[in-house]
Amino acid sequence: MNYQDIITIEPGKRGGRPCIRGMRITVYDVLEYLASGMSYQEILDDFPYLTEEDIRACLAYAADREKRLLILAA
């Protein structure tokens, strides 16, 4: 998945944290909801402006970031 089209970073928004499509919801927010046990559908019901693709982009971003951290540590 090409998350770069969905995940945006703007210095003045949410402290420069990665957000979804320029909105104020961060990748961390979505990951925290998933980690707490919320399903995709529950997140989509609570945040109707999000899409399933947005959620998958958050997961892809987190996986890519983890991979980059592992490479830097090696």
C-alpha cells in the first residue's frame, strides 16, 4: 500500500505528528484504538470521515517505520 498519499505530516498540526489526509486524527490515535480492541467497523462508525483504506494506511505506516528503525539499529 502506498500510504504516502494518505498519511501527512504538517509542522503546525498536532505537533508535527503523522495525520490522516491532513485531518487532526493521528496515526497514533488509530493504532491506539486498534490496540484497545476496537474493530475497523467500530472505528469507522465513531469517525465516519475515515475509510478502511485510512486505517490500513496507518498500519502500513507503522510497519514501515518499525522496519526503518530495525535497519538503523543494525
